[in-house]
Amino acid sequence: MDWVRFITLYGNYVAVAMLCGAAIGIYGLCRRGRGYAPRGFAGWAAVVVLLLLTIPAEDWLIRMGPKNAALKRSYQKQGQTAPALEFRLMPDGSVHHLAELQGKLVLVNVWATWCGPCRVEMPDLDRLQRAYADKGLVVLTISDETPEEIARYRQYASMAVMKGAVEEGGARDYIATGSARPVTYLVDRSGILRETYVGPHDLAFFSRTVDHWLAASAR
């Protein structure tokens, strides 16, 4: 089971269910005692456990849920036309759109220089781009950092991947402010969003994925 997908899509419902369940449980425990106080040590211990269970639920609803908004939309839109994406190409700053790449198999990789796993993954994305460029693959890497911040990752400049930058708060269907990275979206030759991969992956994983979708588009 894809737990990341499940939690992203249904996390809000699970969190609300946990809060309601805890509230009902605490009410039931308190109702049994005098003055609506839990009965004995076991009752108090159960109340404490239920209160502790509300912490991750509240954290999800207040903090994590909004951060996963872009990821949730991507799961919901799989099998549909990929959301519009405008980016500035580095280093010349020219404005481009994802739609311009229709006819290519595109991996849209969301990364940041502050993201250690992103920096670990990037060399494999570079190797992937070099290996599959003549087969119709484009690896588009996008970040909402400034060009100056991105330039601090010195190896990036010489990589073969397409380098895109977006404004902070832009590309809301792909990047949520403060969200975990890397996230990679696969868009097929027809411009349809097919897959969403959360976390870093290696060259072998991406090669298998690209081979599958290239073969699928050739049928």
C-alpha cells in the first residue's frame, strides 16, 4: 500500500476521526467518576493517552495538512492534464511553460538547496537526462529559491537537466511552501500527469520508470 498517498489524501479525515474518538473516550471516562473526573489511576492514565493522541492529529490539521496541499492535488489529478506550470529558465531568465514540452516525457522534480536528499538525488537525475535525452525525456527541475541561492549549489550549473525557477508562492499545484522535498511528477507525452514520487530515488528506479512510460507511449 502507498502510505504516503493514503495519508496525503485521507489524512484530514483520519485526524478528525482521532480527535472525535479521543473526545468521546475522555467524556466517557470522566462521566464514570465523581464530578466528571476519571476513576482511579487507570482512568487518569487512559485520559492522558487519549490527550496525547490528539497532538499528532492537531499538528496534521494545523501544520502538515496545508503543506501537503500541492501533493494532494497532484494525486487527485493523476490521469488528467497536468496543471499549468510557468517557470524561468536558468540562467537566462526566459519565461517558459510546461505545455511547451508536450510530446516529450517529462519528469518535473521539485527540489531546494536546503534539502539534503534533493542534493543526493540530483546527480542521478543528471545521469538520467544524459542517458535518455535522445529518447525524448526532459528532466525539469524547479525550485522556489532565488537564483542566487540556487547558484550556491555549484554542481548544478554543469548538469544537463532543465533548470527552472519559480517565484516563492508560485506553482501552487507543484510546490507548497515549507513542504517536504524532493517530489517528482511524471507527465507523459500527451501532457497527462501520470505518477507522483515522494522522496529521493536513484538512477535504477528512474530508469525503470522512464523505460515503462516510453514503452507505453510507443504502443
